[in-house]
Amino acid sequence: MENNDIILKAVKYIKEDYYDFAIKDLLIEDGVSPDDINDILEEANKIVLEENITKTAKKYKFIFGLNVILIVVTLFCFLTFLPKKIENESVFYPLLGSFLCCFFGYLCIAYYKSWKLNFLRRNETLSINYSFLIIVLLPGLILYFIIASVFKNTAEEILKENQVEVVGTVISGGETEIHSRRGTIKSAVIVVEFETLEGEKIMANKDVSSFEFKDFYYLKEVNLIYSKTNPHNVAILTSESALREFKNSAERDITYHDLENLIDVKEDELKSRLDKIVYGWEYEASTKAWVNNRKNIGVAVHDNSIIYIAPNGAVAHYLLEKEGYEAVNKNDSSFVAKVYGIGQLYKKGNLIATIEMISTKNGEPPMSMTTLRRLKI
């Protein structure tokens, strides 16, 4: 029997977990000289060790790649998928996501280049000390705040897209005091109950300042907005500033300067432009106008002109003159008076304006209908 065949037989016995003395006996039965057995076993062990190192290298390389994939999948889940699925602020999910990413990241660091054959020939295997996980504490903390902000921002974005406005009532609340060396810090929370359009009753909490808390009482009505896709995604709008921030709206009166800028705005952009001034616009197909029932105002844009209806009849002329418009005498023979002038007009550059009063019921001040036109030069 050739020497190579004997070595391969010894390799087979080693892989089958035979004891050394059993292998020696089997080799002697095969006619191997006792003086050559130790050399044969040494060569066989080298072959087995090299094969194990090669298998271990493949395994470690696979584990490293798997952890890289797990990091990518975890980041996708906790930065994209879950925030949209949960649609709410969360503490648990950011903690879980940051922990998983740090754990997989630590394994990536531990297994990095562990598949190198020279490394495995020296060490044979990799020993991981999990007590060193603390080194990823700071990155994990940063990642937690990143994931938490994504959950919060995603919930706010979805809420703005799928918002339903309702009125809720305050059903409870309370103040707490935290004493420290710097003094006493007061905080307060109110609990609001509301009913969705589907009839489901839901409770939501809102942190408020101690100063604001004094203005709330049992069964006081408050404005709030919930998401159609998740009614527990709620924004309680307890102040005008909260309303402006949520709606991304200035929440102010429309000025004639605003109307001048809106004359040439395209129809599909008009609502977004109006909402930035004051939110709550809806299109009425019957009048071909945008109306805001919250403020009792309306806007319609046509070629080179805009119509604005508002409850400011008593001061409409004053506001127009304050904006720089000058009254045009009704007997003026100018082009403006001839074309548009039955009654008094106002002019400012290539803009002209007319104001009509609209009577109201119950003795309320009259509404005004202001029409601004841009003259073609």
C-alpha cells in the first residue's frame, strides 16, 4: 500500500473520531510499520486541520456577510418600514432597533478578516468577548435618537397627509412637581377624549405647561387632529402657535399684497399657497372658488384677476388705500375709468381694484368683495 493511501486512511479514521490507539492498531493491521505510524498520524492531522481551517474560514466569512445583511435589513425596518406601520412615537422600537444594529455591528467587527487562513492557522478558532459590547454604547445611543426622530417625524407626516379634524373634551389631567438643586420644575398633562368618524372613542394625552394648564377644565372642548390610518396618531392643538406649527401656516389675515402675488398662481398651486397664509381651504365647484369656512372667506382666480370675499366691509377701503392703492375719480376719463369705471376704482401701477359690499343678516357688518385685475400693457 502506498504511503499516500495510508495517510488518507488515517485522515478518514480521524474524521470518524477514532481514538489514536485505535488508529494505530488499524494501521498496523494494514501492514504499516510501528516506526512510521507517528509520522503518518502527524501528516494526517495536518491535512485534517487544514481542511477544518478552510471550512471555518468559509463559515466566518458567511457569518460576517450575514451580519452585514442583518444590519441593512434592521435599518430598513426601523427607519422605513416600521415607522410607517406603527405610525406613532415609540420608545421600545428605537431601543430594539439600536440594540440589534449595535449587536450585529459588534459581530461584524469581531468577525472582520477572521476568515484569513493565516489568522486561523495561528488561532484555529475565533473567541468573542461579549463584555466589550459596551464599546458600541455611544453609537447605539446616537442611533436610538435617530430612529426615535424618524418614528416621530414619520408619524407627523402621515398625520398631516391623513388628517381628520375633530373636537375632543378634557376628561382629566394633573400637575407634577420635580424638586432639584436648581429649584422646582412643574409639568402638567391633560387627557382628552374624542370620537372618530367611525364612532370609536379614543383617549390621548398632551403635555402642557403649568401656565397653560390653568386654562383647562373638565369637559372643556379642544381642537385635535387624528390620522385616518391610525386614530391613535393624534395631535392636540391647544394653542394658535401649535396650530401654526402643525399646519405650517402663518394663521393670519390675507392682505391685498397676498392677493397681488396670487393673481398669476396656477390653479393646482393655489391651495398650498393659501394654506401657508391660513389653513382650511376647500374648493367649491359650483362657484369655482376656494372657501375657508373657519375664517368665512373665499378666493377665486381667473385670467389676470382675483376675487376676494371677506367680512371686512367696514375697513376694506381703508386697507386698500393702506396698501398703496389710490382712488380713481368716477368722472375720470382715463382708460381705467372708461373700461371698468362705473363707480369708484382704485389703481396701483398696472393693478386696479374694485370693492363691492355684500349685505349680511342679523345686523352683522357687511362683507366685502374685492376684485383685483392686472392690466395688460
